[in-house]
Amino acid sequence: MTLAFISHNDCTVPRMGDQHPERPERLSAIEDQLIASNIELALRRYDAPLATREQLCRVHSKAYVERIFSLDPGDEGVWLEPSTLMVRGGLAAARRAAGAVVLGVDLVMQAQERAAFCNVRPPGHHAERDTGMGFCIFNNIAVGAAHALQVYGVERVAILDFDAHHGNGTESMFRNEPRVLYCSVFQHPFYPFRDIDVTSEQIVAVPLAAEAAGAEFRAAVEAQWLPRLDRFRPQLILVSAGFDAHVEDDLADLRLLDSDFAWISKIIFEYAERYADGKIVSTLEGGYALPALGRSVAAHLNALLG
């Protein structure tokens, strides 16, 4: 079995300062680990396309998309909000990051590949309809989900998010969409300090306390994600794959290990086999401790390869 690996050199360009954790070296750390672990041999590489205005406007407002397209960040950059700096090259990278998920959906829906991983930045799951935030400009996973609904008429899309931070943008975009089930597990209370949806049938939001480790993480997924996935029977699984819950990552206070990411990825693979003919599109969200990020992504992809 092979796995589609979607990336682009444009995603390595933006740098929001030498000390900013969301940096180009994240992608190269992943690439290096895939070579070291021989997973590289099982990948089929694709260049991420630029997401179009039409694709972006399925989840973002036209005014927001046009604002981002019109920005000239210059040498100093433009702050979209206190944690998100739009720098030179940022628009191309953000369009490639969203376009990668669109291409991944195309590949699995057209049966060219069974699964895809998007090695892209910036991340996306914090971006809301009218604003970027949390290092995110466009909501990459939401753009891909909307593409699956609009172009392929998929009736049941599951978005599974195991980033340490609550995917507020994705949750807000799909809380009233019966064709999308959004399952997340995250540290709480923590950034982005949004209210958690506990009423929508389409949202399974599972907060974990700081210092929670693999046992708590696995129990939460088994108790709350899996029964809902069995009822929903997704035809396509999309993954917001954040690795900042790793014990070595300083941007959160969870204590997961490489083996925990391997475990959740195996669960995702099994549910895709059971209900979605193996169709999985995963995209990188957080993960800022470079050695841990590389190892965790390798564990994730190894599981998605079956």
C-alpha cells in the first residue's frame, strides 16, 4: 500500500520570527524522520495546488478571503490577531495548505489513492469564518470537507481532531451541518479559550485536564468518539493531526507519547476501513517540538499505511 504525501515548497517560506514556534523547520523535521524510518519508500508525492477563492469561500466569508488576498505584508508583516502574523509568502503558503486538503479529497474520492497526508503549514483548525487566529489563516480541513460535500456529494464526513488545542474554527463552521461529524479531544481550559459546544448532535468535544496522559486520552476517545462514529458511519474521514499534545512539546500541558499517536492513528485506519472504504485525508495542525513531531508523524503515517 502507498500513501499520498502532499506538500509544496511554498509552505516552507513564511517565517514569523526566529523564535516563533510555527516555523519552516517543522516540515523538514518530518521529512527527515520519514527518510530515517524508511516510510519515505511508501509515499507517492504530490504538489499541493493553490486553493481557489471559490473553494475558500465555501467556509470563509467573501470579505475575509478578499481581505487576505489584498494584504501586502511588506517586510514587517501584518498581524491578523495577536498570535497570527501574515508575512511575505504567507498567502501562497496558506492557499497551498488549504489546496493540499482539496487535492487529498480528490485523490481518495476518485480512487487514485486510499489515504493522503498533507505536510503543510500554516495550520488551519483555529481559523473561523471571518478571521484567522492561532497561527491559522484559512481553515484547511474545513475547506477540504466543504469540497467533499459540494463536489462529490458525500453525505457523511467525519473530522477527527487530536490537536492539543480546541479546533474552534472547525467546530463553529460545522455545528449546524448534519453531514459533518466533528470529534475533538484537547486540553481545557486552554487556548483559544472558546466555549465548548455541548449541545449539537454534530459535535463531540472532549476536554482533558492539563497533565492528562495516554490513559485519559485513550479512555476519552473510546468512550465518546467511537460510539458516535459507529452511529454516524462516515463515508470519508478527515483528520486534523496535531502533535502538540506530546509530552516533549512546550506549547501545551498534555503528556502523550509517540505510541499514543500510533494508537489513535490505528483507530482511525480501522474506522476508515470499516465505513469509508479506507478513505482518509489527514493534514498537519500543531506540533512544535521538532524531534517529537517527526517521530509522531512517522507513527501516524505508519498506521495509516496499515
